[in-house]
Amino acid sequence: MPAETHVAGAAPTADEVFALIQERLADILEIDIGSVTIDSRFADDLHADSLALIELVESLEEEIGERSVGFQIVDEDLVDLATVRDAVEYVVASFSVSGDA
């Protein structure tokens, strides 16, 4: 594996995380990327079911895990993530904690 997968990189900004979530959700849900806004609600606005959210989580863990070894989204926390903004804030906060360890 490349060495950069074993070291913590710079924490992603909220804008970077939003762009990543926006891109991944559009791909997973097969919708226009512009329809995924920061205030979109996963269930109500985007009609994302639990399987789509699991796919999103796996994608984020893979992508962000390349920057921070051990980054993960705790399954129990998913119920608290209702909007794209919630997910962005969670990832940024989680990355900061995992990057400080």
C-alpha cells in the first residue's frame, strides 16, 4: 500500500466533504448532482433508503480512510444523520477526532 494511506493527512474541509457526499449520493441514487443540497434530507428529499445510506457510508469510509487511518462512521450514529449537513458536520468532527489520536 502507498505510504500515504498509513499517515493522517490534512483534515478535509466542510466544502470538500460536502462535494464528496454530493457526488457519491448522486451516483448511488442515480440523480442529478445539483439536486443534492446541503439542506437535503436523506429520506424526505432524496428518497434514500437505508441501503443507499450504507453504500454512502462505505464510500466515505473508503475515501476518507485514505487520509486518516481508522476513520469510520459508527452505525449507531446514522440515526442522527437526517440531512446532508448533518453528515458533513459528523464527518468533519469525526475526522478531527481520529486525526488527533
